Amino acid sequence: MKPIFFIIAVLFFSFSLTSHAQSSMPENEQSFQNWLTDFKQKARQAGISDNTLNKAFKNVRLNHKVLDSDRAQPEFTRTFYEYFNSAVSSNRVEMGKKQYQKQQNLLNDVTQKYGVPSHIITAFWGMETNYGRYTGNIPINESLPTLAYDPRRTTVFRQQLLSALKIIDQAHVKPEQMKGSWAGAMGHVQFMPSNYLKYAVDGDGDHLRVGLGLVQPEELDSGLVELALAPDPEPVPADRLRARPPWGPHPVQVPPAVRRAA
């Protein structure tokens, strides 16, 4: 429980301090399509092929459900303990124990290679997708353009959209297989496209970094576990592993300016 509590506390307070100014751009389809045409030109200049652009953006429309989700994130609408109690249910904890035992050999191998304790990886896996049971079903090629078009966090999501297009361009996954959360996170541990490009590794020897969208909940690919090991995608030498201090959790000092819920 303690590692999970620590992880949620950091995420909750980080999100709570994020500005959530409202959009000022007209949210209509024609405006979005005009924006998309302009973005395609910039993507070509960034090296994205016409074939990828045509496939990725075929029949893409402004997704209002994605915008609604962006404006109603639970980190903004619940107290910390409401969020924590719903996220760390007794059922999820019990399921985590079972998955920890089931994937023990794989988790131990990853821990030995990278130095992140297996229980920490399992905690992230459970928090992000309930151990792969729900990785998201929203097309990334629609959620990211929608969020990049919206002026709330345009710069952030434009970069994520370009990264997603690079993943398609490099033939890691087909556009129709690229699905995830409303915010564009993918896979068992919900990595954003830019982090996929930085940290993903080939964990099963199929010469792809990670088979996104191809892994069923009960068939956890080793590459998906290894995604949890950023920021160092390279194996850590044994002498460095022995010299490392224990990896989390550590006490969190909440700044005085942060209002605590009663």
C-alpha cells in the first residue's frame, strides 16, 4: 500500500497545481479541419510521410468527448482521499498480489536488468490500467489532434501528436491499432508517444520496441513492463545496481501553499 499511496500523492498534487484555463477557440468542425490542414504541412516539414498522414488522419474529426474529459479530470474534481480510495480499492490490491506472483519471473528479470523493484513496477501497472484490463479504446489519431487543436495545452499535445506520427511512420504499429486514453497514453503502463520513442525497448525479440495494441491483458509482453523503467532504457551494470540506494517510496513534503481538503 505505501508505494501506491506515495505514487498517487505525487500525481494528485502535481495535477492539482496545473493551470486549467478554459479554451477560447471556437470548438467547431470546420475550424478543426482548417487547423488539421495546417498541421499536416508542418508535419511534412518535420519528416512525416504523406502515406502516414493520409492513413492517420483519414476521417478524423474533432472529438468533443475528449475535450469534456480534459475539463473534468478527477484530480480537479475530487479530494485526494476520494481519488485515493477509488483508485486503490481492496479488489485492485488483491489483484495486484496475484499478478505480482503470476509475473514474478518476468518482473525479477526486469528488476535485475534495470534496478527498479518489481513491486514498484506492479504498483504503476495497477494504477495505470488495472493490470492491463483497460488500456483505453480511443483512437490516438483523433484524441491527440483534438487536444493539440485546443489552445489549453497546444504546445504539449502538438509534440505528442508528432511523436505518435513518428511511431506510425517507423512501422511500430498501424494507425487503427493505436488506441489509448483520452489524453493519448498507450499500453499497459500508459506511456505518452514521446516517452515511447525515448524509452521503449524490444522486450520479446520481435524487433519492435513494443507491440502496442497487440497484447491482451493476460499476456503481458516483457517490453510493456520494461516501459516502466524510464529514464534509463539501457540495462544497468551489476556493480551500479549494488551501489544504488533503495528506490522509493520517500516522504513527501507538501508545500504550505497547497490547500489540503478538510
